[in-house]
Amino acid sequence: MKAPPKINYRETEGFNKDFKRLLKKFRTLRDDLKTAKRNAIDMYHLHNVDNLSVVPIPEFHSADIQVFKLKKFACKALKGRGVKSGIRVIYAYHSSSPTVDFIEIYFKGEKENEDRDRVRHYMKSPNDLS
């Protein structure tokens, strides 16, 4: 029996900076991200289950790469808000690999939308994770 495919997760330098900054404020973020990988990203890309958590960003795609926004992100540090925590994760999915590159994570209370310049920079050189 063939093992189910697994997604290879990587992080850009910008994502790591965002994550470390938010981790100081939201202590459960590391575990919350693991849960989001399993319950939203893996389900959407590997099992074709759309639980309305993952939304494609249409203007950022190529033959192999599509950029998505993870909107439903449950953060335990934000008690009582469930998946409407306001945490957003921007990532690129490489369908041929399968690989996910995390590009940005932010809290909507501090910033309204993703950094489109950062996403454009990523799309120009997706193998350079700086």
C-alpha cells in the first residue's frame, strides 16, 4: 500500500521574522500553526476538502505555484475567538513537489492585508527563501 503524500513545509526569512514577533504576543502560535497545517492546508491540498479556510489569491500564480491566504486560523492565545482569531497566513503551494512556502503571517488587528510586494518578490524567485 502506497503511503499518502506529504507536504514539505518551508519558511521564508520574512515569515520567520513575522512569526518570532507574533510568538511573543501569542504564545500558542507554534502549536496553532501545526494544527492549521494538518486541519486546513493538508486537507485542502492533499485530500481536496474545502472547509473554507484556504482562499486562493488569484493575481499570484504561475504554472506550478499558487499563492493562498489561510483565513480561518484558530489561535488558543486568543481565547473565545475560535477560527476568527484574525491571524492570517500567506503561503505558496507548489503542486509538482508538493511543497508549501510560508511567505507571511500577520494579525489583522495590526495590519489589514498581506504585503503584496513581498509576495511579488517571492514569485520572482520562489526557490530563494530570503
